[in-house]
Amino acid sequence: MRRREFISATGAGLAFGAPGANPAKTVRLGFIGTGGRGTSLLRIAQLVEGVEVRAVCDTDKAHLTRAQDIVQSAGGRKPEGYTGGEEEYKRLLERDDLDAVLVATPWKWHTPMAVDGMKAGKYVGVEVPAGITLEDCWALVNTHEQTKTPCMMLENWSFRRDNLALLNMIRKGIMGDVTHAHCAYAHDCVQEWFFEGDGRMKWPVKYLIERNADQYPTHGLGPVLSWMDINCGDYPEYLTSTATRAASVNRHFEKKYGANHPMARQKFKQGDIVVTVIKTFQGKSIVVYFDMVSPRPYDNRWQLSGTNGVYSHEHNAIYIEGVSAKEHAWEPFDSYQEKYDHAWHRAFREAAGGLKTELLAHGAPDYLEIKLFVEAVREKKPVPLSLYDGVVMSAPIPLSEMSIARGSAPVEFPDFTRGKWKTNKPYFAVEV
């Protein structure tokens, strides 16, 4: 479906946005990384009114050509391609006709590319995690503060309809004082992320071999940060992490290929499951559950407890004392989601008219994060999620690694805001 056909089909072209947004002002984008995730974001960008993709970069020429074809098939001009060595992205950043860049590359490149993008004066949208070491996190913060250039980690689950409806309920006092949250990234990624169908290794496998940490905390933590006003009145004080032994990847290959397969005997440092507990300065707790290798269905396992009741994503249910029909009994969350639906999602559904398309692979959250990022670039305003949000979501990777290595000892959480969390007011998804 070409972009103009999609816009015609939806009637409004999904052209909702913040008050004062000027869709007529073109936002010129560059894409660094056009593999699976980069291609998905590129397709989403074609649906955003007023976007022009000027340049794409990838070390894989086939991926690059595919990205150029996607833009042309959507009715745009063929973007200039940059391919070859790993430093080729720097040539893209030298262009003076780009307003922003989106980075969707292997993890080790997220920080250096985001740092270089900010130094080049481009708004940066960087895929998760923004950094994988404490040095990465500080490099992002220091560069942002020196250049004053906005940088947003693209945590799409912060933009989910259910998570934003719950955020509205919290801000309206429905849940009382929030005291605890549970979240997870529980997803069997052995064949999806780590290995090809024939058992060949993909790039993320090195992290299973070399590290033992919660290596993917951002999807769980994204909505929790806003629910708990992290960076805006509260902040993590310390965390502890515990890992199981490594077993599932070896067992997977043993069952599929036999006990003599190299991966059936490979030593993996990464434990199958990591459980992290974060304590905040305001006395709240967050349990972060990580499991990317056990055979299991996908699960985010969000749960929120407050002095008035509890929410469970796993049950798609809620209980509010004195409001729910039966004492101490779950009731479906659907009616609450409808009643407290966030303005972003109300506008999205009205504009989209119920149209379903493969271009919205994750549904509204992916579209919303790109749409709102583009609007921030267009209006030269702050991005929806601050860089500090992205860094706080990413820092549990190295911090959990430290805690596990020290026998699950508490590890202090660095204050990347330099104390600003004490006076910052909530800014994400605040309805006017």
C-alpha cells in the first residue's frame, strides 16, 4: 500500500498530533540500520505525514537496497545510501539536509551512533537499549548536556494503550499511593533473536556467552517509570539481582540437533532467568524479570499495587477497593481502559478508522512513538521520553551484572539527572 493510498484509506492520514503541530513542515530523516527493526521503523515512518527519508545506512547492501525500495514504493524519492565499513554512518551524519536520525543497529553501536548524532546537531531516536554499560549511559548524558540536542530511546511499550490508560488512572488518584510494580521481558528468543533456523549464530549470541545480566530491561520498565514518577519526584536508590544457572540454550540444541552439537556443549555465562529488585528513594519497589531463552509464551507481566488496589496485565484485570463489584475479586480492565483512554489513543483510533495493516506490526505504540518524535523534531520541542528516561531504563543492564557478580549484593544506582529528579515535574503523556 502506497503512503498516499493509506492516507486516503484512513481519511485523516493518521495526522493527529499535539496542538500547534504543523504537518506541512517537512521533517527530513536519516536511518542508520535497516535490518529487521530498522525496516519496521522505516515502514512506520512512511505513514507519518510530512516525513521525507533522505538517507539510509547499513553495512549490508541488500538491507540498504530494500530500504531504498520501501521508500520509493511508498511514493518517496530514492534516499541516498551509505554502505561499506562500520564507520560509514558518520558520512550520513555530515549531511546538512537531515533534521533527525533513527538508529536501529546492533546494541554495541547504539551509544556511539547516538552520541555522534547529537554532536552533529541532529535529533536522535535510538532503539533499545540506549546503552549497555555505565560508560555508555554517562556518555549519552554528558553529550546531551553539552550539545543540548534531544535524544530519545524508542521504548515503544511506553506508548501502549493499556499502559497509558493506567497512567491516567494513577494521575487521577484512582490507584491511591503507588507502592510497587512488577514487570518482565519473558520471551523465547532462542530461534527468533539468537540463532538462525539451521543453528547458525546471530550477533546477540555473544552477549549470552560473555555476560550475565538483565540484558533487556527497557520493555518492562518503560511504562513503570511514568507510573512511578521516576525522574520526576522519585528515583532508583539501589538494586539487587539474582540469576539462575544457564541451561535452556544447551538443552534446546541437544533436543534439536543432538548432544554433540557445538551449541549443546557451549558454555554460556548468561543465566536463564534474572530477577532484579529496585528500591526507590520514596520507598517504592520494582521487580524486573528477565527470561529470553526458556521455552515459554511471551509475557510482560506488568502489575501495579497502590493503597487503593491492584492492576494485573497478566489477567487483564483490576481490583479497586470500594469500587470493584465484588470484594477482593478481579474485574476486567477493558471498561477502565475505555473510560480512562489516553488522548493519543483516542485520536489514533479515530484517525485510523479501525484499519488493520501489516505496516503497523506492533499496533499503535510503534506508530505513536515515531509520530510524536517527528512532531517534536518539527516543532523543535522536547521529545516525549527524555534521554534520562532512556538511560535509567538501560542502566539495569550493567548494574544487574555487577550485583550478580557480587553474589546478589545491592548496587547503588547512579544519579544520571544530577539531582534534577527531585524537582522535575511529570512530562510524559501529560494530558492538557
